[in-house]
Amino acid sequence: MTRHVQVPPPNKHQLALMIWVAVFPTLTVINVAFGDWLGTLHPVLRTFVLVTVAVPIVIYGIMPSLHRLRARLIVRARGGKSL
């Protein structure tokens, strides 16, 4: 039988760290991969392209994984006990 343990949502500091951990490497990879092409664009258009590519990657790809990782770490730290 699977036990479901309630894990509270991240506080604002944890969420800020999780967002930073997701956004920084994503933007770094995009800039390294497409830097030459992005450099030819107007700064506003470059920002638009970066945001259009990075936000879905972060929101739908990376953040759910970070939330699951955080939950596993909290459950492990509690020894599998809920609040």
C-alpha cells in the first residue's frame, strides 16, 4: 500500500531558490546554444525569444521535477511521517 504524505508548499525563500535553480541553467544553455543568432537580434526581440523558449521549459519541465525532489527530501528528512 502506498502512503501519501502531505508536504506543505514551499515558502517564498524555497520557491525563490527553486526558480533560480531552474531559470539560471536554462537561460545559460539557451544563450550558449543560440548566442550567435540571439546576438543579431534587437535586445527587446532577443528577450522575447528567450522568455518564449525558457518559460515553458522551466514551468512544464524543470519546476515539477524540483517540486517532486523537494517533497522526497522533506519526506526523507521526516522519516516518512506526515505533519
